[in-house]
Amino acid sequence: MGSTNSTLLKIPNVEVLMRETGFSPAHIIRLHDRFKALDKEGRGYLCPQDFGAIKELAMNPIGDRIIGAFFSPRETVDFHTFVKILAHFRPVDKDRPKEPNSPEPINSRSNKLKFAFQLYDQDKDGKISRDELLKVLRAMLGMQVTEEQLESIADRTIQEADLDRDDAISFEEFRKSLEKVNIDHKMSIRFLR
Amino acid sequence: MESYLFPFDSLICMLLGISFTVWFTLLLVFIIVPAIFGVSFGIRRLYMKSLIKLFEVRALAELQDPARTQPLCSPPQWCFKRLAWATLRMERGAKEKNQHLYKPYSNGIIAKEPASLEQEIQEMRRGGAEPEFDMSDIFYFCRRGVESIVDDEVTKRFTAEELESWNLLTRSNYNFHHISTRLTVLWGVGVLIRYGFLLPLRVTLAFTGVGLLVVLTSIVGLFPNGRMKNYLSDKVHLMCYRICVRALTAIITYHDSENKPKNGGICVANHTSPIDVIILASDGCYAMVGQVHGGLMGVIQRAMVKACPHIWFERSEVKDRHLVAKRLSDHVADTTKLPILIFPEGTCINNTSVMMFKKGSFEIGCTVYPVAIKYDPRFGDAFWNSSKFGMVNYLLHMMSSWAIVCSVWYLPPMSRMEEEDAVQFANRVKAAIARKGGLADLLWDGGLKRGKVKEVFKEEQQKLYSKREPETSADAVRPKTGPFLNLLRL
């Protein structure tokens, strides 16, 4: 409770946050409310268990990877980090003027792809190895498909995407294999107001 | 000095004496006597109508949703929907001061794609060759996962419903800051009335009601078992619950009373707050089920059980499901005993939806009488958020609201059919209750408020995703995907 302005004032460095992420004040307030709702003990930061408490996320086959994307390399997530990571999912601003010196916005196509890449690349070596691909396939398909089928799917995927024949998919190869996909549509959440 | 004070002394005593007498007479005439006989003067309904007039508004035309008609640079837009007078004033005030208003939550923070997994993947496949798995398939799950981080269906049900229009209670409003003196004055007057007049009145009534319940049921308990005792016990229970109903200024409308639960059955209802018990029990006699408590609750429980058989479990017995089931079955088998009142959700939900019913009470195999309870949130939010407020705090909130207005629908009795198992029966009853009360029928378990999701749900998701994968990996021809569940509804 309290006025719009007073809630914004309670958040430190909120202007920087809005500038970096592109969220409007109304969005920041909503996200702040959501942050507080998830932070049940009111500590001011979130830990993996708080995300684990979201039932729909627990049901998601790659739920724990998504949680991992929030938390590695840190152990707790404060509000700023929370908003910055969620900013990846803002729709791309088509009308933004291209200033040559400004840093790339968090919700650019490239950054969205990087976020998705790290869901695959758990050991952070910059490549998706065959093993890592298998792990994701297993998570998404589970017991429904046999191990041989999983392996053949993995082999085929690597065959198609791996251009330099190192049996792993680098970020560039990942990006290239998805150049026809409308990433903005797939990796964006429509924030209301 | 003393002679100076004497006249004042006796004057004050006299005034106090008179006011007490007047107070108690009014109490007796207008509240206790009608409670005993189950009649009503209609004062509460009159009060409710005048409150409605205060909140109601001239309807304004709905402006378009700003999310769609947003030019690049524009003055702040306000979304006017049907508002209460108070909110209308706030909007005008905000416009004058050129502020952004914080809008009620009713639409959620994000727009979730209604497309199913099947449609999404078909779209993804449209460009290029046809592998069975694509690197971009992960996007769907990723996006849904992040969407649920920002806004999920379950957590929403365990916080109080937000109102579109303000009912002059600060606790249900997020916009309260000084907009106009007139509004603040009105709110202040409201506070005075509620805390200065209504609250003491209600607390007095509550104590009277509870006290009478304890005393009278103990007296009835001294009678020998028989028809007289049952008759008296019914009357006593009804009277005391009716006093409690007036203590909360609860205005209840009962529908379809011909379906009221009968002996030898189980009454199930959706659960929003502990007050549900009082609401149902003031219109019919039930056997309560619950854990034995200590303290005041314990005293009340022990007194009640003297007059007629209720089912109170020790804490240790609660874990033993067979024992619980046996005691319940024994009770319903005895047709002289009252119908059992059970809330199968197991926890308080915020009255916008009905969550999964626990199957225990549906395994007993007797007639089930479903009841739907729907509160009107305009007058005061009855939802008990047990993680936020304790019981006493909650009761204080209830007693300092304007009123509690609710509707109770008695649905026709249902029995378990031959082919159904307990879970299907429970879901059937749940759907009927949700439909009648106008609540959303959710598959989620209310126990998820505190517990973890079962593995079986994750397996369901995997199954659905994999169904679009072909059985043999040899051919690259993509099979025609058959109809399957919308992932989102799970």
C-alpha cells in the first residue's frame, strides 16, 4: 500500500534499473510486488527454494535449468538481478534509435539467444556438447522415448548444426541454426501496461 | 471538595446505568430474541442496501485497453472501467495531479499465450526441414517457465482478491493516498463508525454468543439421551450460531433450501475462512469434524460435544487415515446423528476458485450434499490468509469490516456411481460446486500452498511433449499429431 511514487522511491537506483532494462515504472512496481510475494520471509533477496515453491515452474521439464540461469554464478538474487534477468524477455523495441555508443539492450535478439544457450550449456564452456544435448532431451522427453532414440536425435541435431565438425555446438553455430526462427516471438513475454 | 464531586458522581453513575440498560435492552430486542426464533427485522439488509448505494457509481464507458493503443509518446492514459464512486474521485484527483495510477490486479501482469504446445511447435516447424527435435523447442518451455516466475495461477489464489472499486477499507486498496479532502473525511468517518461503534457492538455479541453456547450446551448435556435432548441441542446450537452471525453482521442468502443435508450424509463445501462453519451451522445442524484444540477453542469443543456428538480428533489420530475413515463411517451409519460437515480442500482458498478436493471424505460411500459458498468482496474480504494473519487478527479484521455478505447454495445430493472411483467422484462434486458458485474449477491441490508438486505432474508434461515425436526415428516424415490435452490446462 502507499502511493506509486513512494513505492518507487523505496527501490534503490530505480532510474538506473529502468534505463538498463527498459521497463516502465508500472512494470517495476508490479515486479517488485511479485518479488516480495516470492520472498516469503521478507529477506530482500531470493534463493533457489523460493523459485522452487512456484508450482508451475516445478512442473516444467527444464524448471531447474531456468532456476539455474537466475542463480549461477550468484547464490542469492536481489531485486535488481531479478528484473535484469526478466528483462531478457521483454519484446524487442522496434522503434529504438540505434545509438552507436549505447550498450546492447538486454532484450536484444542476441542476448535472448545467449540466455537460451546457457540453458543448454550447463558447464559454461561455450559449447553444447553431445552429453549436454542428451541431458536436455532427456529432461524434455523423459521416459517416453528410448535411450537409442534420444541418442539418434542428438546425433542428428549435432550433425545439422555443427559446422566446424568439433562434435559440439558453439554459440555461433547455435545462432546460425536458429536464424530463421522468430526469436522475438518465442522468447518474449507480453507485459501488460 | 467532596460535596462538589458528589452530584457529578451520582450523575455519572446514573448516566452509565441508563446507557447500559438501554444498550442491553436494544441488544436483547433486536438481536438476541430474533436469533432465538430465527426471524429477522431486516435491519441488516437495509444497511447493506445503503452501503451499496454508497459504493455504486454511474457507469462510465470503457476506454480501450492502453496496451494496444499506445502511441510512442502520449500523455499518461487511464483505463476507466466501471468504478465505484470513491475510485472515480481518486481517478479525477490523479488526473489533476498528473499521476500514474496503480491499477487493480484483475488482469494479471502478463498476457499469457493461449496457444498450445502443438500450435507453437507447428509454427516453429514451418520454416526449413523437418527434424523431430529442434534446438528452438526449448524456447517454449523456457518462456512458460519464466512466465510462471512472473505470474502463476496458484500463488494468486492464496492472496486476497483485489477489488476493482474501493470499498473505503484501506486494507483492500493499494491506491490510498491523499487525493481529496472529501474522500479522506469520508474514509475517516467510516473508520470511526467501524471501530468506534460497530466493533464494540460486534465483540459484545460475539462474547455473548460464545458464552451462551458453552453454558447452554453444558446444561443440555445433563439431560438423558433421547429426542428431547436432540431437540434442545438443535435449538441451542442454532440460537448461538445466529447470534454469532449477527456479531459479524453477516447477511446470508440461502438458496435451494429443499436440498439441505439430512442425517446420515456428509455435507461438503468450499472453504474460504473459519466463518464458513458459522454460516452453514446457523441454518442447519451439523456434526463438526476437527482437531482437538487447547484453550478457548478446546472449552467450546468440549461443551459442544456434551449436547450432541461431534467428531473431534486427537492430533495423533489425524495421521491415521483408516481411523479417521472408520470414525466418519460409523457416524454416518447412525441415522440419529447429524450430517457431518467437511471442507475437502483442506485449506482456505481466496474464494475465486475451488481447488482439488481430498478424496478421503468421498471414499466413505454415503450421500454427499454439496454446498457452494460465495462471498461478496465489496463489503469485506472474508479470506483468511493464515500465513499472514493469526486467528485473532483475522477476527478483528472481520468484525471491523462493513459487513460480510455471502450466498449459500444447497446443491442436490450426489452419490458415487458404479464406475467412478473416489477421485472422480470428488472432481464431479467439485465441478458442481464451482459451477454453482461461479468460481474457477482448478485441478491444483490446495496443499500446494505449502507442499511440493508431485513427480507425476512432471511426467505428464514429458508425455505430452514426446507424443509429437514419432515412434520410429527412421523416417523424417513428421507424423500427424493426434489431439491431446492443452498443456496449459494441466
